[in-house]
Amino acid sequence: MTILFDLDDTLLDHRHACEQGARVLHQQAGVSAPADEFITRWQASLQRQFDRYLAGELSYQQQRLARVREIVDSGLSDAEAEHWFEIYLRAYEASWALFPDVLPALAQLPDARVGIITNGQGAQQRRKLAQTGLLEKCACVVISEEVGSAKPEVAIFHHACERLGVAPEATVFVGDRYDVDAQAAKRAGMRGVWLDRHGRATRAHEAPILRSLDGLPDLVAQFALGHG
């Protein structure tokens, strides 16, 4: 079976890395707001400005500078904003790490072909995969910047299937966002799985839902038997 994964906050603990980067930025920029408040605002700005990048409203570099100006100081020049973002970036990249359930789950799926579908900038996403040892495990890596479409668009899911020569209905996709990952994959004809690491599911959310990747091997076995 072919199993495709989202990367950030599915396999890689992106939120923790962002928090570590924001904490260092807060310390060095001398921002008066409390650290926890600063980190919360930084995370919200990241999502907001990154969504603008995915929508084509900002370049990748522009969304970075927009985050710094929004949270640190709106009057920063490009050079000043770049300086502060680089401080954040170094701490963020140094904190890249996989969730502890990732490698054990993959080890229990030795016969599966594994790939990645991720929204983001190609060079950075590939560095994450290389630094964490995932790149060598992937039969396919599809990144929004490189293919010209982004989740939740159906096209990016179909692009991955075409690259692998597999039908969508024979493919499992696992991601941490219910709408952008699991539901979008289902619209593309895949078996979309929501990885609900934070226990946010309600009765309104459609199965299958996993709380961790520990349950993925059993779920894949059910799929192989035609269940689920």
C-alpha cells in the first residue's frame, strides 16, 4: 500500500520548533510583551501570513518579513526585519525533530511505499526531511511551491499519485489538519486520515481519526482487508 503524509505537525513537531524560535526572538528583540503572549501571537501570524503566501498574495520572503513587522515592530526596514527573522530561523531550524511515534510506526510498515505532500517552500521542506532522516525513506516528495498547487486543492494529491503510478483509491493520506489534509484527500479519492494529536475531534468529524501514529499500522491493515 502507498501511504502519503503531511510533514509539519504530522511527522515533524513544527509547532514546538516554532515556539523555540519565537522564544529566542522574544529574548533577543527585547519585546515588552510576556513571552507566552508573544509566542501565541507569533504562531497566529505565521498561519495568517503563510496562508497569504499559499494564496499568492505574498512571496515566500514577504510573508517572513510580514510576520516580523506584525509581531515585533511595524516600522522595521527590510534589512532590519530580515535580521530579526534570521535569529528566529536559526533557533527554529535547530529545533527540528520528529514526533516520537513516527519512526516506530514506519518500522511496522516495511512493505508500504511512503511519500510526502506538504505545503511550503521546496528547499526548506527538503532540509527538514534530510535533517530528520526521512528523505531516504520517501518514494515521493511533493511540495506546493514546486508543483504550483497547494492543499487543499485536489491537484496536488493527484500529482503525487501520478508520480507514484498509483490510483488515489489505493492510497492513504495522513495529516494533522482535518479540512486541509483528511477531507481534502478524501475529495481527491484517497483514504484520508486525520491525525488528531490534540484530541479536538467531535461527533461531527468523520472517521478515520487517529490520536497518534501508533494506531496507523492496524488501520492500514484494515484498509488492506477492505475495511474502513
